[in-house]
Amino acid sequence: MCAIDMGGWVLELHQVDKTPSTFSEFVGEHGYGVHHLGFEVGDARDQVIQFLKDMGYDVDRTIGVYPGSSWTIVDAEDVLGVNLNIKPKR
């Protein structure tokens, strides 16, 4: 993974491996492209996830934790053409 800070936004480049993941699933179905748009929502993370769940989105697709933060991939491919990545902070 490579993260490039572009000032007001960050470009993340991921290389998939043989480990099953939402990333490798996307490449298998669509080829390489834009997997998700990420949003840092601060303390509103739980409310945003609940709002998206109430709208019918699959919010339990992939949940990850890393030092100092976490992320949730929301399956929005059918509606938006990409997934959403909701996290409190980078």
C-alpha cells in the first residue's frame, strides 16, 4: 500500500495479494480501478455507519483496525459504482 498526501485529500494505492479481501474481490470482478472513496468523519463515525445501514447499505462487509484508528468498507457498488470507506481519522 502507498499513501500519498495531496493536501486536502489522500491517494491510496493498494496491491492485492492472494489473501481474500474486499480489494481482491473487486479486482476479480472488475479488474483494477477505483475500489472506494474514503471519508474521515471524526466522532460522527458511528452515526454515519448507522445512517448508511438504515438506508440499506451493507456496513458489515469489511472492518479493520490499525494503530490510532479504524475503517469500515460500506458496499455501495450497486448504487454508486464504488464502495465507501468510513473512518474517524487517518
